[in-house]
Amino acid sequence: MAYEDLVYQLPTRNDALFHGKPSAFYTHVNRIFEGVSSKPWEAGSYGFVRNPFRLSNGSLRFSRLHEGIDISPIQRDEQGEPQDAVHPVASGIVVHVNNSPGASNYGRYIVVAHEVPEGTIFSLYAHLAETACRTGQHVTLESQLGRIGYSGKGINKERAHLHLEICLMINLSYHRIAPPSNKHGLYNGFNLVGIDPAELLKASRNGQPISLREHWETLKEHYRVRVPCHGTMDILRRYPFLYKGDWSKRPVSLEMAFTAEGVPIAVYPSTEPTNEPMVVSCKPEPTLQQNCTANRLKNDSRNATLTASGKRYIQTYLSHPGQ
């Protein structure tokens, strides 16, 4: 079957993203920094937008990654409960429904799979007040998945929102390395790596199909990790566009290029052997790398190495069936 590029639609009726009103689209966080209270909407956008700190030159940076976007409700009842319906960003198949609010920081959440020429991508809808679909259900743009809420960790009625992610799945063998506490199988957030949904939504605003391959080419490399090659990694079987080499020439090792957020953007063959993952390049920053890589790297760019968290993250890619 030949798959086509998708047009991504807004998952709720909140369209302030398209009208230059980000403060009405993104949900704020309550912040106290340097003794000043604020409610920045920027903290509801994608990327390093939380946990502010000052550099020695006085400039402001943020060290905590927000892997999706938080969309504010536009309709509430007399008790202040959000009423906005949530729809899929594109047609697909519901692959996971979590109706247990305490089973994840996402609260009640749904994952939908979408087929595109590059492989299967996933959209995730979190903090729902209720769900209105079932696993295995085919959904269209008109289907209702659920309703905006504030289920999950650290959310209250004031900050009710839809947390949206658009992701690749890292590994179909994730269950082999997942902690015993994992209640979500392959659809645990640790096995899904997200890009900025707002960029896809804005690019599709006029009904323009978006090529995932072309979008990936706009993502910027921040660091590269050399890993042993023990065959084709699962992610490359499912997203072959990521590999920039020829598998008929068996590489000695592989070099994985990541954005600062940890999105894999390319995998290159290498002739340099390695027995374990090692950082081989890293973009210079005016702060330690743990502050700008979601704590996956540490030290400065000249001496960057993987943290314990970074090693676990890379291992998620390397686990093979039977290991």
C-alpha cells in the first residue's frame, strides 16, 4: 500500500496559533524566578522552555525540555470545567487508551498511529477529562477522542489543557528494557520521541500536505553519538529514511545525530570501531551540556560525555529482540 503525506489539523477549536495570539493558544505555567511571579505562556510551547537560569553574562536560558505543546481550552462550564472536544490531528488508528489517571504523568491519554511514506508516526493526547474511543478504532478528523481536562501530575483546573505530542517510536523491543512499573507497553512516553507539533500544524494551515522527510531536513544537529553496529537498529527498519548509508557495505559502527531535544535526525555509517556508545561531536554552548540536552550529555562541548540518563536513552535504540 502506498501512503501519502498528511495534512495535520488542530486537535481542538482553539486556533489562536494561526492568528498571532500565542498567549491564548498555549497554556501558561505558574513560575517564581528571582523573586518574581509570572505566568509565561512560552512554557506551554515545545522545547527548552522551563526551569530558567542565568548565565554568567546575565542572559536567560532554560534547562527543562517540554516534549509537546499545551493547548488551552476555550470553552468552560459554570464550574470552570473545560468542555473542549479533542480530535485527532490526522486520520489513523487508536493504538493505546489509558483510562487510569494515576498510571502516568500524562493522566488519561490516547495514542493514535498514522501511516506516512516514511513509516508510522504517532500522536499523543494527554491530561484528558474523559476518553471517547477504543483501541483498534479507526478515527478521522471528525472523530472525538475525548475531552480536555487536567488529569495527571501537577495539573489543576486553572491550568487544564491538552498536551499534544507528535512522535516517532524508538523501539519495538522496548518491553525488554522497560522498568517493571511500565503499564503502557510500547506507548510509554520514554519510547516515543517528539518533534514540535506546532510547526506541522502551522505548515498544514492551508491544507498543504507535509513531507516528514522534508521536515526532518530542517531539524538541527546538536550532538552525535557513535554506537556499536550489531545489525540494523529497529528504528531504521521502521524509518529507513534516517539512514544515510548503504547497508550492503556493513558498517563497523554507526553515528547517530540528535537535536538538542534528543530527536534522531540521521544515522551515518562509520569505519571507527567502538565497544560502547560515545559522544563524537557536540555543538558548543555557553553553558554545560546537561543544561541544553535534557541531561543526556554533561560537561562542556569539548569534553561532552553521556550521562547515566543519556546512556539509558541510547540503549533504548540499541536493544534487539532476544537481548
